[in-house]
Amino acid sequence: MQERLRMCIVCHGRSDKKELVRLVKNKDGEIFLDKTGKANGRGAYVCKSKDCFDKLKKTRALNRAFK
């Protein structure tokens, strides 16, 4: 069975779930890094590249993902 691809919320590149970092917003409004990939809440994926993390801070990509 083939793994489904996920999209980076910054660069919109598609990669395997294991190649990306998952950020989660839980029902209490807390945003945290999900190391297991199975935490409850709304998830958003970001590339592991420094460029994407820098752009994540500058843009409102995280706000749009957790609208």
C-alpha cells in the first residue's frame, strides 16, 4: 500500500508524511510539534528545510492552516 503524500503549507511541495514535520493545534488552542504523527487535533505539515521554517515565521501560513 502506497503512503499518501502530504503538502507543505509553506512551499506547497508534496512529500511523504515521514519527510515532513507535523504541527498540531489541539482543542485548547495550543500549537505544538507532533513527533509521533498521531496527536489529536488539526495537523499541518512543513518541510524540514530551514527555508520553509524561516518563511513559516514571516508568512501567515500557520494562521491559514489553523483557521
